[in-house]
Amino acid sequence: MTVEYVDAGEAIDQGLLSGKAGTAPPVVSGVTYERILNARSEPENWLTYYGAYNGQRYSPLDQINTGNVKRIGPAWMFQAGTSGMIAGASTYAFEAAPIVVDGVMFLSGWDGWLWALDAKTGQEFWRYKHAVPYDVSLCCGNVNRGVAVAKGKVFMVTGNAHLIALDAATGKKVWDKTYGDVRAGESATVAPLVVKNNVIVGSSGGEFGVRGHMDAFDLDSGEHQWRCYMVPKPGEPGSETWPANGEAWARGGANCWITSTFDPETNLLYVGTGNPAPDFDGGVREGDNLYTDSIVAVDVDAGQIRWHYQCTPHDLWDYDSIGECILFESDGRKLLGHFDKNGRRNGRTRPTARRPGSSTSRSRMSGPRQPGGAGSSRRASRTGARAFRWTPTT
């Protein structure tokens, strides 16, 4: 891993400056993998990014319904109270889905901010600010997509590609790990995902010619468990889809900046990958460019790719496949739904994606070739989603 570089240093304790330093109820101490696995049994809570591992974002709560939704109004308002310069010459905004555990809300913001709030009143328990270098490369906004919680800790990535663990009760840092190199253009915006005893994260920065990857860290110690690159190096499966000469693969993109979903039956993470690099010049990267613009299944224990489906081979239009991979069942079949940026419509072709014992398998559709592509590609003029079928291991 690349870890050694000049950091921005420690942030000023914003809680002390604001006078809002406090302690939240220790509700996260009871959040375990088993509890997240059964998150649907706690509809009053939102224990993980999608609400559950399947990515459906569905809540069975019915107090608000079609008959009374017109009466909804503000219950409280939280003023973030941030000030000063922010990193990157880009916009900033809230893009996070809050996590709620037994009345405590954890909300991340831009530029390394994280707050713990009383979900009922909006009262602030504590706040944390990470020091993000002003010159970090951020292509598409200074944002953060959310946090994860487990075993008394809150996990968040930062713009300069750190994964940090905070004490969920006090907001104090427990550990801090670097998993990307800002000098090379890497950054991080993804909401982490806790699976078993690991925290799963992905990298950003495909527009700057980096090699995308997914990483796992031990949630207790922060020790790095595995890294799965989304662009194969020479000799690995899929490397034949990159030029044999040169190092286009080393700057190939395919970043994982959307949170994966997880199927405990197959032990697989499902994630959509980003665009190839450079975005619009395919002349320097002849071939289909795996595993860019793909849906990829990764073994959560081994950190290895088990199968993939490439939505747009040799992408020339920035059609990154970063839509969610939604897991569901229909008519007894286990399906994966994905809304792709290339506008593919859903359901008419559902390739079977079986998990082999050791190597990757691919599922493809026929269609017109894109200039520079080595094989079949996708028609980009249709609308909707795509569904896939997978077979659990026995």
C-alpha cells in the first residue's frame, strides 16, 4: 500500500471551538454483524447505508402513509455551522444517508465533517473534523456519502483517502488508516460497509488516471485485510482487454465509489465500477478495458473477483456503472437489479452469473462495437435497468 506522504496534520477540535463537545448515548456498542444482518427486524433504526445488505433502501414503517403525508412538516432544523476554506476547487454539499441507532443519528458532511445528533430533537452530541489538504484532487465535488457503525465505533472515509474510526459515544478518534495516494489523484467519498469483522471501502479518482480498488480493514484494529484492484495487471484474468504494451492498465480507472451490497448466501459483495481513464480518449487503451463500467462480485473473505458483467466495454462516454446493485427475489429466482448510466433497459436478458471455485466468469450481451473495443458492447440508446440471476453456493 502507498501510505507515506506529507499529511495536513491534525484538525482543530471543532467541538471545543463551538462549545458543543458532549457525549452520545452508547447505543452503537450493541451493533454487531448479526444485528446488521437482521436489520429489517428493526425498522425504527437504519443500521447500514442501504438500510440492509440487499441495497433496497426500503422501510416497512407505515405511520406515514398516502393519507397523511400531506401533513408532514419540519420537526427540527440542524445548522452545521461550518466555516473556513474547504479542500479542492469544487462544489460541496450533503450527499450522505444518515445512520440511526436507537435515537442517535450519525451524519457526515463535506470536507471531513461528522456529527452525532439526537434524532428526535436535532440536538448535537458531538462533532468531528478531519484535516483534508486544500489541494487534494476532487473531480466532482467535496462530498461524503455516509458512515458505518459497529461495536461502539463510527467509520468514515475522508477526501484525502483515509478511513477513520471514531468512538461513537465521544467522537474521539480510535484509529486512522490511509488507503489512497493523493499525490496520484486518489481520494475517497464512499460510505463504508461493515461485513463480519471488516470495514469495506473503495477508492475515487478515476478521472485522474488511477487504478481503482476495493479494500477491507479490521474494524477493531484498523489492520488492512485485503485489496482488490478493479483493473488487472498483466497476466491476471482480464488483462488481455488492455494494451499489451505500455502501462495503460496502471492508470485504468474503474473506481468503486458507490457502496457495495452483500449476499450472505454467496459470501459476495456486489459493486458497480467507474469509468476507464482517460474518459474520452480510447486510443491509448485499446480493448474492452475490464473491469471498468462493470458489475463485479468480490469474495468478502478473500478479496478476489468471482464474476463480472461489463455494461459498457471500451467506454468512450463516461458511462461509469456506479448505480446500486440491488438484490431481490422474484418468482423464486434470485436477481440483481442495476440501473446503468448507459441507459440499458431491464429484464429481457438475464445472464446467469454463477460463482466458480477460483477464477472470474463473465456474462455478456451482443451489440454493436464501440470504436477501439475488442468485443461485443452494449447499445447505449435504451432506457431502464437490468436484472441478473445468480446462483448461491452449495
